[in-house]
Amino acid sequence: MLALDPSFLAVQALSGLSSASSLFITACGLTIVFGVTRIVNFAHGSLYMIGAYTAATLVPRLLELSFGPVTFWAGILASALIVGLIGVIVEVLLLRRIYGAPELFQLLATFGVVLVVQDLVVQIFGPEDILGPRAPGLRAPVEILGRRFPSYELVLIAAGPIVLGLVWLLLRRTRFGVLVRAATQDRDMVASLGVNQAMLFTGTMFLGAFLAGLGGALQIPRVSAHAGMDLSIIAEAFVVTVVGGMGSVPGAFLAALIIGQLQAFGILIFPKSTLVVVFLLMAVVLAIRPYGFFGRTEVIGGSHAVGIASRKPLPGGGTVLLAVVAGLACLPLLADTYLLKVATEILIFALFAFSLQLLIGVGGVVSFGHAAFFGLGAYGAALTVKWFGLSMEAALPAGLALAALGAGLIGAFVVRLSGIYLAMMTLAAAQILYAVAFQWVEVTGGDNGIVGVWPASWAGGPVSYYFLTAALTVVAVLILKQIIDAPFGYALRAARDSEARAEAIGLKIRQQRWLAFMIAGAAAGLAGGLYAFSRGSVDPSLLGISTSVDALTMLLLGGIQTVMGPLVGAAVLHALRDWIMPLTSLWRLMLGLSIIAMVLIFPRGLVGTVRDWWETRE
């Protein structure tokens, strides 16, 4: 058999090592940046993409002047240096201004950078893929046990250990490296010793961006530079960073080696596992070692948690609620069919974001995979209609129940973790479900999804379905609001603010958070079911990373410290999309700049900033 041929196995193993080496170089920069700045940098993949585009454009022009290996590798390093300088610009102009903001707002700002870069790359380099030149002297393949293997891949295999060694020397033999290691262990102590943190952070960002650019530049002889390669690499880079242990460079190297081999051989054993094997590895590792191979406890929350505070509400809350309900009831009198459709989607996603508020704003439990429950609700409702032939009235509760069940199962594993490890475990769960929905064609329809999911006849019109959505959303939000203000909600706040004190007074933190997961999952499932009937179909994208990012964006734009924040955030994000996208082809650029501006101007979200302004007047 081919799979048992020693020569084939050797070549496959070498391919895995080549992929692992490339992945490590990129993930190493992300690991170092997080270790020092504690920023979950979504824009790291964008820097990787810029490195690939820069090298694919710069290296051929340099080779025209002087053809040879030295010129080629000088172009690769020059491209990485350019990306390093771009990283410094991003740090000085944006990140330095929000280091004092909650970590999730920093994440939102880097997501804005991702959107900006996606459009800028197309405008600068063009919409077509750019294939870089082959490395001089490495064009001919070599024979290994009678099989041909690209010689450039052997260079990449060596590049990973070389970068590991150089980074090790930098961190162990230089003053900058000592400060980086010290900041990774205790950033506050480094600041108290008088170290210039601004310069340290800038230098760290340069190093991280340089490594991201180097990882991208090294790819040009293998793959073409194309828009979208940022998102394809960032998920795997996050997995490497988390599995290895946040801030651990040796851990990232080990994780990259394992992932490379899993990808090389997993496709042979389980051909349909290509979309899920990386996230399955992360889920298994975090279930056994909650902080990765060599990681230490990193908590987004704890004593620095930022969420809904235990303070009296602003005056006139009841009047505002009545005004909102009245406005929703009167909207069909003023709106056309399109505006009603948009309003229906805003209400659905407001409920989706509000369900996430229970986890993050109240419980301090950060979820990067909340789309799992939204998608389960949508698929549960769609499958109830398709396979059982039941009506919408039965399908919506079925979707809610499936989402609650899924949240209970996922939450049982997730509540053992904390901080970024918990967040990444939720992402792994969502990606596993995404892979199942994408590849289980017989049940889910694969990438085509399930179509023909229409509401009951009495709710088939845009006005009637809008009223149904508005009624269910208002009721669900009010129930969640009661839960937030109940003793259960205050128990979640206590665990968020200080786990040690909460445990000391007898609170069962894991049990409370597990129950919160089920409640939030059920609410997200209801939103997913409503979305399925509003659109008439479901597909795997509902379980994708972009859907989870949308929920986080809506929550953070509105304000994580307020109850009304996610509702306002949903309206603002949809308004931005509906106003900007039709006006220009550069809608990602405009949306990204809008998000960055809101983070800088409203560091506590729109509602949070207004609330702080109101309280300062009293």
C-alpha cells in the first residue's frame, strides 16, 4: 500500500516539517507579542499577508538588477523589515493609545485593522494573485529514497530551528530579551522598576511583525500572495500559540511540529478531517493541560475584569423601555419592506449579542466561539422542518433545545479553563461544529446548506414576521435582564471580579458558569432559529469565525459594561454596513476605520461612554 511505503512516509513527514516550520515562524511573533502586551492581535495574519505581497512584488524587481541567491534572500529579509516597520506604525498610532483599555476593546481595534488592510492590499497590489519567483539555486527537486522532494522545502525545514535559535539568543543574551521575558512573567513589576514600557512594547511589536512578515515572505516560492491568506493563517497561528502556552516560544515550536505532522498524515487517515484536525488537537490538549504545553495562567478577567457593574440603573429606565417597545410597534407604519427586513435582522443579532453579554459582561467568561450556539439553533430549526416535517412553532423550540444541549456539553469542558485558553476552547468547539456542518453532506447539505426553511403561513409576511421577532426578542431580553439582576447574576459577577473570594464564601463557580453557558446558548439558539426562518435557509457560515466576531463586535461597540450595550451595538454595526457597503467598494476600509474610531473615541463603548458622561454630571 502507498501509505506503508517508507519513501512515501518519509516525504510526507518532511512536508509536515516544512509546514510546521513556516507556521512556527509566524506564530512565534504572535506568541511574543501576547506575552509582553497581552493583546490578542487579530491583525497578525494581516502582517503575514503584507509580507507575502511585499516579497512577491519586491523580490522579482531585485532579481532583475542582480540575479542570485543573495539577492533573493536579501529581498525576503527586506520585506520582513518593511512589515516590522508597519507593525511599529500600528503600535504607535493605535495600540499605544488603548493599552489601558480592556483587552477585548484592544482585540476589536485589531479586527478593525484587519478590515482596513484587506482593502488596502487590493488597492495597492491589485485584485489578482501574485506568484513570487522561485529561489535561485533551489529550483530543482532532490531525490529522497527514490522520490522527488522540492529543495526549497528543505530550506524551510531548516528555517524554523534557525529562527528558534536566534529568538532564544535574543531573549537570553540581550537586555531587550531579558525585559521581554520579565514582562511576560510580570508586566506590572517591570513597569514599577522604571522600564520604559512604551519603547518595550514598540520593540516587541516590531519583532512580532517582523516574524509575521518573514513567515509570509518565505511562502512566495510555494504559494501565490492573495487576499484572504490573512484569515487562513491567523486561526492556525492562534492554535499554535495556545497549544504551546501563551508567551512560550519553545511551546509554540513543539505545537507547530505536532500540527504539521497531523496535517501531513491526518489527511491520509481521515480525508475529511482537514478542516477540524487542528482544532481537535487544541481541544484535547486544553482538556488535559488547561494552559497548554508550557503556559502559565493567563486570565482575561479576574481582578481586572470589566463587565456590567453592580450599581443602580440610570433614572427613567422604565420610560426608555416603554419608548423602545412603542417604537418597535410603530415601525411597520413608517418602514418599507426592506427596512423591516433590516430591522428584523437587527433584532435577531441584538438577541445574539445580548446572550453573549451574559457570559462576558456578567460572568467574565470570554467566548470566541459563540457562533456555535447560534448555528446550532439555526440548524436545529432547519432540520426539524426538513427531516420531521414540523412547523415553525415546533422548530424554534427544537433549535433552542439543541443549542442549550450543545452549550451544556461544551460548557462542561470550557468552565475548567480561564482567560484566553477558555476563549480559544470555545473557538475550537465552534470550528469543530463548522467542519461537521460543512462535511456531513447527507444531513446538513454541506456548503450548500438547507433551503426551504420558511415561517408558518400566519408569520410569512414581512410585517407579521417582524412582530414575531420583536416579541420574542423583547421577551428573551427581559428574561435575561431578570437573570442578570437576580442573585444568580450577582454570583457570576462575584466570580468574575474575584474567583478566590467567591469560592471562599461558598459559591460553586464552575457550576454557575456552566449554567450561564446553557442559558446564553439557549438564547443564542433562539436567535439562530429566528434567523433561519427570516432568511429561508441555513449554511455552515452561521457557525464560522466571522459570525462569532460579529457578536463580539456588536457587544463591544455598544459597551460591555452596560445592559443596553449589545442592543445598541447590533443596531450601529448593521447601520454601518447598510450605509457604507452600498456607497463604496472600499466598505471594509470604511467599516474598519469606523470601528477603530469608535474604539478610540468611545473606549467603553457607545452606551458605556454615555453612561460615564451622565454619571459625571451628577
